[in-house]
Amino acid sequence: MTPLQNDSLLRALLREPVEYTPVWMMRQAGRYLPEYRETRQRAGDFLALCQTPELACEVTLQPLARYPLDAAILFSDILTIPDAMGLGLYFSEGEGPGFERPLRSAAAIRSLGVPDPEQSLGYVMAAVRLIRRELGGRVPLIGFSGSPWTLATYMVEGAGTKNFSHVKGMLFDRPALLHELLGKITDAVTLYLNAQIANGVQAVMIFDTWGGVLSPQSYREFSLDYMSRIVASLQREAEGRRVPVILFTKGGSQWLEWMAASGCDALGLDWTIELGEARRRVGHRVALQGNLDPCVLYASPTRIRAEVRRALASFGTGSGHVFNLGHGIHPNIDPERPAAMIAAVHELSRPYHT
Amino acid sequence: MTPLQNDSLLRALLREPVEYTPVWMMRQAGRYLPEYRETRQRAGDFLALCQTPELACEVTLQPLARYPLDAAILFSDILTIPDAMGLGLYFSEGEGPGFERPLRSAAAIRSLGVPDPEQSLGYVMAAVRLIRRELGGRVPLIGFSGSPWTLATYMVEGAGTKNFSHVKGMLFDRPALLHELLGKITDAVTLYLNAQIANGVQAVMIFDTWGGVLSPQSYREFSLDYMSRIVASLQREAEGRRVPVILFTKGGSQWLEWMAASGCDALGLDWTIELGEARRRVGHRVALQGNLDPCVLYASPTRIRAEVRRALASFGTGSGHVFNLGHGIHPNIDPERPAAMIAAVHELSRPYHT
């Protein structure tokens, strides 16, 4: 492997000194880019895009060709694991993802196996190796997975949901069964992330998209505990460097202290909390990643710059901040806007790192 | 007016002694009840149901005939105000509400008038008077409105939204214009709630459904400040009693201290915070209303009872708690389940009030 030329992301995630605040964007390889839409079209459908390493590599690198980002993130989908577990993932246009065989019975949950990621998710590992080769050490590659709770919501509901009626019905009425399912998913996610690390990702992020729909007690019991188990079982060193782990619960800003005690290196933040306030609450235990409202990118470059300035000032001096949006970039954003944000982060953050 | 026979709701909202914890449910008059669906069918469409005082009264009283609830809440919709402002409200089956003329220009916002609620919302006032007469003093009647920010999101987007692209684009790029709109809505909501009070509602609730999608700074500037203005301008006494004001920001549990300083009497809570923790944070300034996860009602009566017990224990002894769900009851709930919850609240709360 070629040595890493820009390791600011890894250093900031470990609260080591950097010259400027590194920046990347959740869903930076995505629909807001015309070149992504072109590749997506060529792939035929979204699943084919995820499952063809050359195409996944191509879209992973697209935002890096446009913007001076400080990280690449593997292009994939959080639902590849349940698909590998046999649930039959499909994407219907405009409707979002669904599963042909949602988990609604104890028998279905008991018969679930834990997939070998090198086998059934081999296309992800091939993409990781290819992306690393194509990156040539420019910036680190971030791998990721959905959290067990988040994956369980899709697996039990069978599709996106507003009500969470099936999975929460199970949570309240059959908690032991839900724990059994979460345990299996946790094993699968652990193997999957360790395989990503073995194949070359240099940091990992766990996306707990739906942890924020739980009560505090349920969040700890059904989401955070399983993420902590994963964190404790990850291979935290590769190629002679520590592999940082980022944990992100959307809507979880009231639980930061608990999350910071999970053993992770950094917390992803949505925009409902000030960075400075979050930093006071977690102290020196973890780095912070975030947290610009993705809707700021609907605004003028002048206003984007002002919001970047405010966020940097809120975090304050010293390392431990990776700039990002507080959620994925929206599909209808003008690609000129992220350019303004990224330039502002690089320029305006230097005084905070002297 | 006949004297109020059960005033436990009003006393709990003012932190005065009660014998048990009063309980009602957000959207208690709603689709989960077969008798509601029957009336809705008879009305033809949802708007006709809101705009026909006899039918609005009928559905308001339906849950009280089924359950020993401690309050009635006016059946209406938060979008009646923008409709009265001339935006052309419609409901399309399965799609939710929309406006024929969303606000997208400064000219459109400047030409908006503040409606006289006794005129253009006379059907709401007629419903209030009729419900009070039919209630005969059994329990108090709660009136309500959407918050200015929440109404503005619908008025600018023109429909429900996941991205909030138009209204947040305005927030970031044309904040003065958004403030002008919010000022007009605030005047309209103030007149509307005062008219509800003049016509007979005995408590009012402000629903800030979308405040939780804002950053802390934006929440204060674009949502909370306007709600505080409304609270300061409300007629707080009627029929010789104080009219309590409840403020509810969904997803706002990180901002409870700010909300408690708004001048309101009580805060509505969603289920992402423990009642006991919320009580410690707001101290004796306000009462609390909430906060069972509506999904608990998918569970068995035994489990519902256990969750009620936990919530009551979390709040602890003394007055200042109104039991409720943390959000509206879901349309697919079995009507037997709320019965179990309400009975459990009444029975299990007595020891906390001796």
C-alpha cells in the first residue's frame, strides 16, 4: 500500500494535532452529482451499482474528483447485510427499499444464519480493495455498517416505516426474541466491519439511523448495548495505525454521554445540538463529527460560509473535530454549494489549529 | 355554564393537588376508532368533518363515551389557519394535506392578511360552543393551534415535506422575510387561540410538530420566540379560572429549560426523555404532559400496564403530571389497548398523590 498522503481525518478522529479541520459529507457519493446519476443509469438499478465493484469504486471516487475532501467513504447500502442473511432486498422506484421476506415469526428469526462476509458480501470486499488501489493513498477510506437496531427495524418491518409498529410491537411484547435477532445481527455486523478493515478501510462508522425513535431506556437496551459490543470486537489496528470508530445515532443528542462511553473514538452529531455544547458534555473522551444542517446547502455561498464559521467557532480551538453535515446531503442540492462549504472549512479552520 | 365536575386536568397543569394523574391522548378523536371512521365517511371528506360543528362535536365526544378520559380536545386541524389566510387547503387521500397556493414570494407573504377568527374560522368557534354544551361540565375542553414555525413549514412547502428545502432555504437566505411571515402567523394564532378561549376552551396547547428539525439557535429564533410571544398575549383567565397553556415541541427534549422559560404552564414531552429527568431539568417552573411511546399501544395489556407503572414511577410523587402519549395515537391501534392504559394510569397513580 502507498503511504497515506492526507491523514488529517484519522488524526482528527483520534484528537491528534491537525493543520485544519478535515471535512467529508455523508452521502457524498450520491444523487446530487450528475456523474453519479449517469453511472447509476448505466448500472441499471441501485443494487447492481452496489454489487458491481468497478461501479461502486467509480461513484466512491466521483466526489473526490470534484472537491478537496479529506476522506472517501465506501459506496454501499446498509441493507446489504440483511440481504446476505437471505431476506431478499429490493428497491422499488420512489418507494425506497423493501424485503421480500420480512421477519415476523420466531421460526424465521431462529433460522437466520450469520453470513460469512468474504463469501456473501464478497462484492463489498472487492470494492474496498479496488477503491484503496484507485485512491493511491490520497485520503483514507471509511467503511460502514448500519447499527443492529436500525437493521432490525428494516428486517422486521420489511420496508421503510413511520410507525415502527411491528418492530416495536416485538420490542414491547417479545423482547427476548428481539434480543435474539439483535444478537445475530451484531455478530454479522462485527464480521462484516472486520472484513472491511482486513480488506483496507481505515476508519469505520456505524449508522444508527433509527436509534432516535426509542425511549432512553430502550435506546440503551436495544441499540447502544449492541453497538458497544461491536466496538469492543473490532480489529482496531491495521497497517500499523489505529482504525477509528465513529458512532452516529440520528436524533441521539440527548444521549451523548452514554454513547461516548461505548468505546468508540468519535461521535457523529446531527444539527440539533451546538458543537460547543456537545464538546462540553463529552469532554476529552471522544472526537466529534458534524454537524451542519444539510439544508444550509440550499442557501447562498455567503450564508454557507457564515454557517461554517459559526460551527467552527462553536467547537473552538484544538483537534477532535471532523466537519460534516448532520445527515446525508439531499439529492436536490446544487453541486456548487458543497464546494463553498468545503473551501470555507479548510480556510476558516486554520486559526483554530495553531 | 355548568360547573366542572372533573377538573383534575386543570389542577395538574397548574401543579395543584389531585387525587390521581389525569390522562388524555393526543389524537384521541381519530381514525383508530370505528365510530370516528363512520362519522368521517358520513362527512364525505376530512375538511367537511372539521368545518361542520355538529360533526366536529360528535367526534370530539366519541373517545369520552368509550374511555374515562380526563379531558376532551377540540377536533380540528392545525392547517385551518393557513386556509383562513387564503392558501387553499386540500387533503388528498393517502397523500396528506396540501395548499393550492404555497408561499414562495415576498409579494405573496406581504399580501397575506391576518384573519378574524370569529369570521373565517367561525366554524371552529361554533364547534367549541357546541362541545362545551354537550360536555355539560364533565371534563375540561382543550383548544389548540399549530406553532407559527410549524404552520410556516406547511405554508411555504405547500405540503408535507421530508427535506424542508423551501422553508429552510428561506430561513438561511431570506431570514427577514421568514420573520415577516412568522410575525403574521403569530398574530393570527394569538387571535385564534384567544377566540377559542372566549368561546369556551379551558386550556390550550400549541403543537410545534416541526421545531425539532431546527438547530438550537434556529429553534430559539424561528420557533420558540414566536411561541413565547403568543403565550404572553393569551387571555389566561376565563370563567373565573386560569387557562393553562401547554407547549409541545416534538423532538425538543434537549431544549426543555428554554421552553420552560417561555411563560407556559406545562410542557408536552415526547418519549425520548425520561419523565424524572425532565422533571429534574425544569424544576418547579412547569408541569409535564406525556410521554408514553405511542407504540406501547401495540403491546399486550400486561405490558402496557408495566410501561404506565414505569412512567408514573419516573415522574414520582406530587402533582404536575398529565399522562399522555408522546405523540398522537396511531390509526391502526386496537381500541381495547388505550382502555388498558387509561385504567392503569388511574389506578396506579393514586399512591403518588396521597
